[in-house]
Amino acid sequence: MIHTLSSDAFAGALRAPKVSGVSPLFRAKIRVNGQSVRCYVKPLPDLIECPATRRPVDNQEIINEALGYVLAEACDCRVPEVAGVILLEREKIPQQVVEKLKQVGAGPLQQNYLCWFSQDMNHPNLVQKHMGGINLDFLQQRRLKRLVKHLIEAPDTPKVIAFDDWLFNSDRHPGNLLASTPELTLIDHGRILIYPNWRPGKLGACGPGYTPSNRLRNFIDTHEPNWSAKLPKKSEMIMAYNAFAVSFRDRGEAAARTVLAEFFDALDIDAIIQLLQSRHDPAAYAKASGMFI
């Protein structure tokens, strides 16, 4: 479930996060169901520059975040306990975040922004946990090995990789996985369906020469060669992918339709649902992985 809130629910910005990456991001208190919740807040411009055409296009990232969240929840992946969409006036957004919005948006600054928020789960991401504060090269390599070991030993890493394969998430990396235990917590679904320039029924595009790939799987395989091609990890990915079809039918489709109804009409919603269903071919996924089911 996600919450849709007006700016009245905003209770004030908090100290800036230690690491915010390239996306405009800040911390704030948001009132949800009568309680003040510490959250990460990501304002999103209405328009972005399409990397394929270099023209302004509708930014679907707020929909990506909401859709990715409810589908992860439906597929029994761990996500922050509270999340949703809040509309904020520009003056409520910290100035350093507004400066970043100037860089990522196509067009002038807006008077207000749709923002994705998710509860601060008080867990570092994997990069913060394993790589934070390291300046010496030889220590970085030791810490990097420890980060990879964490991913290899986490029981749900194959499931996360399969989930991102299904949704064509082009930007899952250790920085948007929280080091909760025993499961990893998924945050940041902004790059599902390849890129947030997608249209109903059609995947996004990053321009000529771009080949979609699973960034998390590639990261692990780079440091632990052929990890994803070995048993039992490969079979765990296939089993997870197969289970997503059932989860989508039982819970995910209804949750997705509820989210999409906030942004699209019935015909567009049907086109998006059909696209998600078309990605759910366990036999094709098994064949692509070199196995049969």
C-alpha cells in the first residue's frame, strides 16, 4: 500500500542525508495516519530530457517508484514499511535540492513537485556499510570483497535479480539495497522499464547502442566470475521468476492497477498491465538462463 498526501502532511525538513547520489533527495518528517514518520523524500520534475531523442518528455519516475514498490511488496520482497507520494511546494524543498532539480529537469523550475517518500529504515545501504570512510586503495579492495560476499550470502539476492529482470530495472546496484538482515531491503525503483521515458505498452529507451542488462548481476559476476551461472543460484532465480507470475496474478495486478489509476485512463492501464504480463514468461527466462523448467 502507498499513501497519497497533500503538502499539509509535510512536517519539516531534517538534516541532510550523508549520501544522496545524483538524484535530488532530502530527509523530512511526514505525517502518515496521524504519526510523524522520518522519511527520505525525492522530488521529481514533470519533464526530463529523453536520452534517445534529447527532447523534453514526461517523466514517469514517480510512477516507477510507486509501481516498483507495490509489485515488490506483492512478490514478498522487503521494502520500507511506509511509502507514498506527496505534493510539495518548491519553498518547502531545501535549496541544495532545488539546485539539483535545475540539473535533472527539462524546463524551468516548477512551483510544486510530486515527491516520492519512503520511511527511513535506519539501515545503511550496502555501499555505506562496506565502503564508507575508506580512502586507501588496498583497504577499498578488501571492503569491496566483503560487499560482494554480503551479496553472495544474502538469501534473497537471486530473487532481487530475478525481480529486476522481470521489470527491466536498469539501475539496481548495492547503493539502493539496504543492509537489513536477513533480507535485503529494496529502495529506488526509478529505472524500471529501462528508463522513465516509457509510454503505456512500450518500454523506455536510452538511445542507440544501449543494451539493457541487470546491473546487480553484472556487478557480482565481475567480482565472482560466473556466480549467476552456477547452481543453485541460477535455479533460485528461475524459481523466483516463476513465482512472480503467480504473485502478480494473485495480488500484484490489482495493486498495480490501483497505482496506475492515479495517472492513466483505463486503456493506458490495460496496455501497461499487458506489458508487465508479457515480461512474465518463465519458460523464456529459463531458456535465456540456459536451463529448462
